[in-house]
Amino acid sequence: MLETTAPGDLVDSVVFRGDPFAGIPYVFRDTPANHDLLRTGIASVLDIGRDDVVVVGSAKVGFSMDPREFPAPFSAASDVDVVVVNAEHFDHLWQTILSWNYPSRWHLEGFDRQWQVDRREDIYWGYFEPGRALYRGLALPPLLRPIRDYRARWLNAFKGLSRRLELAGLDVKGRLYRTWGHARQYHADGLSKIRAGMK
């Protein structure tokens, strides 16, 4: 299938939706109701739609889609990777970073400079990882309080899943994308690399 179907089409039909298992991720193949628990749990804390939350990666298809690890099978030690898509949340975080960055745009050094470079890299690709956005030690931290607050909300959404007995033991991690198009390109690129390696 990977050799004959365009990577973007595979992302749409297999990674984000439908097949295999009628849309039930591999990790929930024996407990399909837990798939809804995970999506609803994250969506309710982040105040977004349940359809904005999708399980991807090895937890979705049963094997790693990371070109460096393909086709390692999903195991009890594997992460459950989740895509969250919401332009409003993404733009709020992006604007917060710009408000922090503009006053000292040309004079950043050290940790401040590296933090800005890391965030700029992520934003260019259309995603943000709130769980990794530490800002302790940065200059002008009051300007970044919205990032801190969103990070706390994000971690509560993901780590809070373990309080549900049905989801205990799962290491759920997520990435916020601005649009489905950004998420699609990221995952299609990975599949393209896998396909190139198969030739």
C-alpha cells in the first residue's frame, strides 16, 4: 500500500481517519470505547472539538512511522502520539511569542536566543509543542505567562488521562498544529522518506 498510494492520501485515509480497524487506533483495538475517552478527555480540558484530536503513529497503525524507527512494532513501552489541530490556540501562542520577542528582537543572547530559535523552527513547520515550552530563565517572563498557562492546561489534559483507570499506563504525548494541512504535510513527509528507503 505504501509503495502504490501517495503519502498524503495514506495520511488522510489511514493515519487521520478510517482504516485500519474502522478508525479505531491499534492501541485501542481491544477496547474501542477508550479511544473516545482519550479524545474527549483531551478535548474537554483544552476546550476544543473532539474531532480536533487524533491518535497517530504506531499507536494508530501498530508500527512506527518514524523513518528512523520504521517498522518497529507498537509495544507497551511505546508513546501514544496525538495530533491536536486548532488555529485559534496556535495563533494565541504565536502572538504571545511575538509580543515577547519584538522588544529585544535584535539583541537576544544565550538561552533567550536559543529559545526563540527553537520556537521559530517549530512555528515555521506549523506546530507547537506546549509540553516542551519551558521558559524559566528567560528575560521578560511576564510576557510569556499565556504560554505558561497554556502549557499547564496542556499537561493537565494529557497527564490527567492517567487518572482514568481505562487509560492508566499510557504515555500520551501531543503536538498542536495550526491546521490539518500542516499536520498532513508533516506525516506525509515521513511516509515519503520511508517509501524512498524501500526502493
